[in-house]
Amino acid sequence: SCLLAHVIKLAVPLLGAPKVRADEGQLAAAREVAARGSASAWELAHLAVVEAYLRGEAASVDAMLFEIIEAYPRDIMAVRLSFVFNGPAESQKLLRNARATAASFTDEVDPVMNGFVGSELSYALEECEEYAEAERVARWAYERNRGDSWAAHQVAHCMEMTGRYSDGAEFMGNTFEEWKSGGMAGHNMWHWALLHSAAGEHAEALALADRLFDYHKNALTFGLK
């Protein structure tokens, strides 16, 4: 069987909740497949990352992920895990990893993945307080894949961080129909309401919550946790 499939089952829950405990049965199954000797070096490297993270070896995890990214720069899972496992405190490492991945994507390769990778790079730039470049990359990512809720989220973040609250709320309103079905939609609506509130537009913020809460109740609840 495929070792990477087992690794993905272990890693995906960590993407949304890094503190979650691993499924011991799933981990044992992954180790059993690895022991058969047919897995690739790439798959084994990903299993090693997850195991190191579960052991609490954060410093080792970053170095291991960067080795994967250097060897396989188009590995989306590796760069995403680096964002989850490193966190904002390791902003320069996030930026290094995101730049290494983004450099391997061009418009001719895959516009959808370009948008995703660009959003990851924008997040890293923002965490390093490079707000102008972060917004430029976020808008570029959104144009590559209009409706990408992660890219829209990054634009909103950048406008929030630079104090352009009304403009940010307007952007979210103008693009809502494009990103409303995305995985970040509930969280994005929370940001949209915050932008209105920060701009002193409290009635708009409350109206937005009333209008959209039921429609995206599950996503919004998740986004606020």
C-alpha cells in the first residue's frame, strides 16, 4: 500500500489543529508500510517529519521540512506543514520555505497552484512585516485563481495590518460571491466584519453577522475557534 496515503491521514488533522493527538493505529499502520522497504525516500521523509513533530522536536521538524522543500520544491504538503509546524514565531523560516517553493511555480505550470503558493508566500511576507510586498503577492495570487478564499484572506489581512479598514471591507464585499464557497469563507467573513468594526462601521459589521451567520454557520463557528 501507499505510505504517503497513511502520512496524509496523519498530517491532515494537524493542519487544522496542530495540538491534536495522533491516531496511534494510523501511525502503526504507516510504520508497518515503511518497514516493507518499498516506500520512496520522499515518503519516508514525510513520515519522519510527522513522527518528529509528534515527539515534540520542533527544531528538527523545520530542518527536515526544508530538506524536503529543497529536494522537491513543488511539494505543496511540505510547505503547508512548515507553516503549521513553525508558526508565526518562526517567520523568517516560513518566508525562506515559501520563497523556495514559489520559485518553482509559473503561470504555465498551474494557475490554481500558483494562487495557493502565492498566498502562502504572502502570509510569510506579512508575518515578516513586509506588508506592501505581501499585499502585492496576495493580489497576484487572487488574480491567478479568482475565488481562492485563502488569497482573499491574505488581501484582507494586509489591508487590516496597514489600517485601511474601509477599503478592506469593500474588497471583501466586492469579491464575496467569488470566494464564499471556499474553505476559508467563514473565517473570511469574520475578518470582513472586523474590518467594518475597525473602521467604525459597527452597524455594517452587525448587519453582516446577521446576514451571513446562518448561511455559513458551520464554517464561521470553525473560523472563530
